[in-house]
Amino acid sequence: MGGRKEEYGLMMKGIKLAARGPKSFRKKTGWPKTTEAKFWNPISWLSILILFACGHGNQASPEDFNSFYEKFNTDESFQKSRIIFPLRGINTDEMSVLDTVYYWKKEDWVFFPIAEIDTSQFNYSIEYQPALVTEEVVSKEFLGQVFRRKYELLNGKWYLTYQADVNL
């Protein structure tokens, strides 16, 4: 009986002794003098307290991709906020033959939702991985017409990180 209360009391006693400084703590507990510099560094204590506090907080679950995707394709301001600019990719209409990469700029971005895909004219595929989703739209009529996007889960939220608009 009183096990938790006893543990709490010992912990509080240790904190009070620690607050008085290393010499007081060493006298009362018999703590070796050789570890004093490593153990009593105030920054170390602060780091331990921060890590302990952060480790026990509520951690939000990652954003659902389907909810993100729906909003991304219907809300222009949301779409702009979830693109990592400059957006890396390919844009054959704006690139020369010598270019290997194109970067879309935030100020030049045009809202582009992918609505329902007409499967009679386009092949549509989407590949899900834990933190990466790749979608691709390929024209059945024009073999050189391909549109590809990659979305990545970063810090629990989905972002567009790559876009290829190939029109050969």
C-alpha cells in the first residue's frame, strides 16, 4: 500500500536535493563525485525534462490522403498552401531540349484540379505507399501526353512535391 505515493515522495525528495546543487545531493545520496560534471550540467537536465514532456503529449495521427486530395482539388488557396515551392518537375511547354528539370513558382501557379478522369480518353493510375502517393494520367490518343504528380507525407501532412506535364 502506498507504493506510488512512496515513489512520488522519493522522486520529489530527489528533485529538491537536485535543486540545492550537486554537493548537497552527493552528501545525502552518496552519488560519486566523478560524474558530477556530466550529470549536473543544467542544459542536460533541461534537455531531459523537455524530452520527457514531449514524449508524453498527444501525437496527432497523419492526415488522411483521400480527405487531403479532395480538398486539394477543390480549394485553390488550400492547393497553393500544400505545394512545396519551387515545385520541381517537368513542363515540356516551358522547357528547352537541354533542360532536365523545371521549377514552378508560387507566384505563377495556376489552380489545376484533377477532376473526374474520362477513362475513354485517358488511362489513370494511382500508387499508394506509406508516405508517398503517385498519380499518373496518360492519353490513350496521344502517346506523348503524360501528367504525373507525387505527393509526400511531411510532418503528418500531405504536400505536392513533384509534377510532370509532358506534352510531346
